[in-house]
Amino acid sequence: MLPLKVIHHICMVIIIPLDLSTSCFKGAGCNAAEFEALVPASVTTLSGSCVTVPCSFTLEEEYKDKLLPECIPTWKKDKITISTTFKGNLTAYNCTTTLNDVLEDNVQYYLRIDCGKPLRYDFSVYPVTIQIKGKCNGTPVELGCSAPSYCDTHPPTVTWTPALGLSTQLQQNDTVTSTLTFNASHLHHGNNVSCTAAYYIPSGNKTVTSTRYQLSISYAPRNTSAVGSPCLPAREGGCLNLTCTSHANPAVSEVTWYRIHGEHILKIGTGSSLSIQLWNGNNVFFCEVRNDFGTEKSNVYKIDIQSKLIQNRKIIIIILYALEVVPQPKP
């Protein structure tokens, strides 16, 4: 399988930088003496990609001389060690690390340092939360696909399916890398993109290998609609069940309902479904939805009802008509 990776993503927030050079860390010129780790509260990445977490730490005074180059830093999730690439320098109290192959959203990770007894410590009370975001609708995206080149004179040809945009191919040493550039759209959400490498052999045979990536595009709510289902018959004082639907990624997190009353707009409730009482007139409604990327208002839903006055008149007319047609007993 080919190593398909996201090379660059304009709308992603990859790290929250920390100034490790000016902060006051124990063991780095400060007098405080506690076990602490300084990491951002959260960082954001793309599903299946990696993310770099800036990190620094301090130790209690009596353990400083146990911090040696042989010490092993690891990162854990629920006491399970995860795949990482260490970027920092432990003896300088820098624990900056790249977390690889991040797949889970809103998960906490923490640092562990193992220098052998007596310095083995979990910084579990200082976690970082990793959040996963998709590509942002309307922004440029680059996907990269790498394939090994076994013969300089016959490098593989890398193609993309579907051809969403412009692709370029570059050969460096024993690797061929193809880059696909396109503008992300909500229409791409959930679609698969395949990268295929074809190896041509002088004898005329061809070997093909490919890998596939599912796109996750983040976008504001679209196609928001409000519909109603009255409790029959639709009459004043009766009930109306309202439903609001919308397409969004991430899913809509907030739904608000409004009633239009003349020139005024009144908030009447929240939630994708709402049951209300009908009035005599002014039964015009719409919903507004929201997610992390924006808001959208629905169409206006209007229902006509019969007032109690009209209903009472009909009842009176029916009774009078019944009195007229009922035959009178003969004397």
C-alpha cells in the first residue's frame, strides 16, 4: 500500500506555539520544584495525519540529577503508549513531540518520562486534547502520495482518481511523489480519492498498486429546511410539530426556532424538533442552525388554521339546519 499523506492544508490549525525559550521552567533556571508539564490545552489535526505538540516540563529538585540523555519519553492515552516521534531534548526540559497517525477526536494524551528508578513519572494531570478537523470548504488542499522507485530509468507513474485538480510528480532519490491540488468543496465530503502507482517493465508487463483516502470536508450548514405537521384538524389552540433539517459537517450543534409576529420575530424554542400551540393568525415559523463553521436560516413555514369563531359558526349553522329539516310530529 502506498503512503498517502496530507502534505499541506491551509485551513488547519496544526499547533498552538509555546515560547519555550522565555517561559520559567523548573530545572531551566527557576527555583520552583514540582513535577509539571506545560502543553497547550488542545491542538488540531486531520484524521489519519500527525500533529506536533509543543511541550516543556519540570522536576522536583531531588530528581534533577537523574535526568540523563538515556531517559525515555513516551506519550500515553488511557495508560497505553502511542506512536510518536520525539522532537525535543529531555536534558533541556523540552518534551516537544509529534504524535503519529491520529484517528480519534477529543482524546487526551499525556507525557511519561522513564529514567529508571527512582525517576519514572506520568504527567497525567497535564494532558493535551487532540481534536480532529476536516478540510475547510472552499480552501485549497494538497494531497501527497509517495511511491518507491526501484529503477531510475523506469520510475512509476502516479495518478489520482478522480482527477479533482492539478497534479504534479517529482522524483527524489528512490522515491516518486505526486501532489494533487484542488479546492475543497462540501460536494467532496465522504468521497474517496485513490492514488495509483504503475510500474512499467521493459518486457511490456505492468504492475499497479494503489491506496485510498476518504475526504472529510468541514462546511457550514446548507439546505436548511423547516417543515410542520399539525395535529388534525389544524385549528386555533391545536398543536403543531415542527422539524428542522440541514446538511453540515460537523453536524449542527444548535437549532433555534422563531415565530414571525407582524414586524417582530419571537424566539419560541430550541432543538431539531419542537411542538407548539397554534394561534389565530401569525403562524409563520423558521429555524436557524449553527455549527463551528457558520449559521443558516431555513425557509419560512406557514400554516393556515380555522379560528374557534369560524368553527362555532359552523356548528350553529349545522344545528339550525338540522332543526329545519327534522320533520315535525303531526297533531
